[in-house]
Amino acid sequence: MMPRLQALLWDVDGTLADTEQNGHRLAFNAAFAEAQLAWHWNNSTYSDLLAVTGGIERMRAWAKQQQIKSNQFKSIQTKSKNQIDPLAESELEELLIRLQASKQKHYRRILKEQLLPLRPGVERLLLEARAAGLCQVLVTSSGRNSVEALLQHHPQINNCWQHWICAEDVQTKKPHPEAYVLALKKLGLPAAAAIAIEDSAQGLAAARGAGLKVLITAKAKPGLEGAAAIVDDLDAGAINLAKLQQFVD
């Protein structure tokens, strides 16, 4: 027999709260402005960049896509459309580390200035799962500081978690399954006893790569094939533990 549902594995950004456009994007732009870079990510640009997980990785992809010009960084020259010379590459990495630190500072500030609410149904399902004795784990490609910045404003769910799996805990971020494999290992559970709750194609691929069934809480779009179910949000889909149990039966 298949094991009954014993754990929920939650993504954070876009799943627990709409942090991407109203939090992370604004923080990136503030960091760019502080560094006097002529970079700015509008909603559309940032939506496209979400295909790349991780802050430094996202900025690196953008920098190379823009074919960094010598008038932006004195010794950075592009040799071809897709290549930066080795010296420039090391300078770029140093820049990205500084930008990421600045971005994290601005993200914490933004969350202090404006509360980003949990998405519909998130608190309800978290508390229902806790009351039923299910294990719950955060599984995210964001850094621990970013997770703390969000959750400190939602203390009502802070005792719902057995573990956090963050960017610092893995070698390879989503869509690689490492984070979900680690979550299952920490719980000592097989994939058949858990469900991942995600909002993106990258998260879906990561969770499925670990053998998990996946509930997507986002509007249907290409790349989400293979999810156990897709709902706009947990309330709109009337998602409760009984319905989640059906996915693993």
C-alpha cells in the first residue's frame, strides 16, 4: 500500500506570498540604483528572469544577456555575444556578490515598510496540517535571510516548520531536485508520503525530479504539465488535507 500523506513541502516565493514582483524585484532595482547601474527590471522583464532561480544567478544571466558594455564597468569587455573575458568574469562575480548583499538589505527594508500578506488559503492549510500532525518543510532557492525577512511578519505560522531547506543548504538550486531530496532525507520519508506545493515550472521540475506529487498554486501556463493539480490559489481550489490525500492514494 502507498503510505498516507505525512508531509507538505512548501516553496516560498510566489507560493507562501507574492514576494517576487512586490518584494524581490523592487529590492533588486534598489540595489542597482544604489550601485549606480543603468539596470532596471520592470514586471515583464522580471517575469522572464524568474526562469532563472537564485538572485546571483538571475543577475548573472541578465548581465550576460545585456552583453555588458565597457562604459558600465571600466575593464569589462564583451568578446562575443555569449562570452565575457576571464578578467571581466571575475569582476562581474565580485559585483554580483556586492549587489546581492545590497539587494538583501533592501528586501528586508521593503518588507518592514509594507506587509506582504500570505496568499489565500496558505495560513489555513498550514495550521490544518500542523493540527493533523503532518510534517512541513520550507524548500526554497532563496537565501535564509530572505525567508526570515518574510516570516518574521507572520509569527502565526512560525511553529509549523520542521525544517527549512534554503539556498545555503544545497549545491544546486531548482529545477535540480537536490533541495527536495534533502527535505525528504531529513524527514526520513519516501516521496510517496509527501506533496510539494509550488508555483513555477522550475519548482515543479525540482519536486517531480525527487519523485514527489506536486500541487501548483498559480494560473495555468505552459511548463506546468505533470502537476497533480493546478489551482489559482489554495482557497480557489478548495484545497484541504482530504483533497491532498487523494493525490497520494
